[in-house]
Amino acid sequence: IKKIGVLTSGGDSPGMNAAIRSVVRACAYYNVDCMGIYRGYQGMIEGDFKEMGPRSVHNIVNKGGTILKSARSKEFMTAEGRAKAYENLKEAGIEALVVIGGDGSFTGAEVFNKEYKIPVIGIPGTIDNDIFGTSHTLGYDTALNTVVEVIDKIRDTASSHNRLFFVEVMGRDAGHIALNAGIGAGAEEILIPEEDLGLERLLESLRRSKLSGKSSSIVVVAEGDKIGKNVFELKDYVEQNMPEYDVRVSVLGHMQRGGSPSCFDRVLASRLGVKAVESLLEGKSNFMVGLLNDKVALTPLEQAIKGHTEIDLELVRVSDIMTI
Ligand code: ATP
């Protein structure tokens, strides 16, 4: 392999820049050319490429977002779109790809590899931590720190006014952010999609915490939680049933995806980028590089896409005990 292309696709996450930097520098280390592909698969279709050398990625290890930009590409879902992308890669001499993104991006990589036999390695970049084959996705640790910092601030105002706050955090299908940040920030209750607590149990738990002398409470709710249709309906329900509470809602939203990556995410990105390039140079393809038991490990892309990440039941138990 003489030239590797790198792209970021799907939702962005902190640490993607550090991963781009790592891929570019690992290529330089092994004397392989590296081409940055802008705006994910859409840029591949449009031939939006740029040669990258070790100096073109200076000063980005600390930056959130992605200098290569990210996109969702409908055109890449079509055979015609992928044919255009392949022509552009061929013309640019790109012989292998590193795809930094979530499971949708990995699915695109698999489909493309099946059709055109271009070797691909995936790096998991999403704050949700919902990808099988890695204990941590890029950006997850940073997002946890962001959420904890914000909840600490909300707690200050909650306790000044004896309020109950519902704080909605990201996680459409996975409660990893809610569960970990909830424990870290000392939430009274954590509502996650994997566990249907039920409205009655939520009320019971709030009543208990009131009786135990707590005057304010924080409930962390994952976006995808199933017990209420949305966090505002939860608020209405609790207000109707517990009029003594002054209930507020805070939806954290996209701020969770931004910010300077944590040291953990920077180190992880650096390790995964190097391993991705080394794997391609060893002739491997269709794998995701991830972290398993603190070691960098490869998981077949297919498993990474289809496998289900489980919520840690020990954490659920710890959270229950903490809210006594
Ligand atoms: P996030 O977890 O943040 O949503 P993601 O990588 O899962 O990130 P998606 O929007 O699902 O984000 O996928 C990114 C892109 O991957 C899509 O816009 C599309 O171009 C490509 N892609 C996804 N699925 C397929 C598929 N079945 N065939 C071809 N391309 C696909």
C-alpha cells in the first residue's frame, strides 16, 4: 500500500482530530502517503481530497470537532454514488481507507469494500459508546466529563431553590453516558433505555428521597429512555403527582459533542490511529480497532456493527446504593 485515505463520517466527536493526526503521522512514519478526504463519503464522491503530511496536523490534538469535516451522504447509499467515489479514489491513487465514525459509517465501509475490494479499517468515533468491540469510543470520555461539569452547575441552582431537575443527556439507544455521568455527578435517579424503571417507581423513588430529607434532586435521563415519551412529559407527570416539587428540565444537547478532548480520548485516538495504519500495512481489512481490557484490539467490522453493547449491571447496582 502506497497511499492511505482518511475520513471522518456521521456524527462528530471529540478526539476525531487526534485520530486524524495519528493516522497522518503513522503514515509518514511508515513512508506511506496520506490523503485527507473531506466531508466523509460525500467528499469521496466529489473528489474533495487533500495531501496530508505530519506538519499539516499540528495544533489539532487538543481541538474538538474534525478538521476534515463530517457529513451524512445519501448518495453513498446508492451504487452510482459509490462508483463515483471509487473512480475518484483510483484517480488519486488511494489504495486503502481509515474510516473514523459510528456504525453507519462502518456499514458504508463494508458495503464499499465488498464492491471494490479496497481495504478498510474503522476507528470508533461517537460519544454514545454504543459500538461493540471497544470499551470506549472516541469522544465518550470527553462527553462524560462535559456532562458531569454541567450537572455540577445545575446542582448549585437546584439546591438553592429546592428544585427537581430532569437533565436529558445524549444516548438514543444506549444509556452509557447517563449511567456513568449520573453516578459521577451524584444523580438521585438515572433513566436509561436498557432499563425500564416505570413511572410509578420513579415517583416512589422521588418520594423516598424527599422523606429521607433531600430538598433538591437531579434525575439524569438518556434521550432514548422509554418510560416517558420525552423529558417534558416526565416533568408534567411528576408535577401532577407531586405538586410539592418545583420541576425544571435541562436538555444538554449538542454541547455534549463539542469541546477539547480529554487526555484519555487523545491517548486513545493516538493508539487507535497507529494501529489502524499498521493493520492496513499488515494486509488486514474489514476490522475495527478498539480498546479491549486496556489493550488495542481488532474486531471484525461486521461484529462491531451488529454486536450489542451491554450496560454494566454492576454500575446500575452502585447507582442504586448511592441514592439511599
Ligand atoms: P453516529 O453514530 O454519530 O450516527 P454513524 O457513522 O452511525 O454516526 P450514519 O449517519 O448512520 O452515522 O452513517 C454515516 C454515513 O455512512 C451515511 O451518511 C452514509 O453515507 C454511510 N452509510 C450508512 N449506511 C450505509 C449503507 N448501508 N450503505 C452505504 N453507505 C452507508
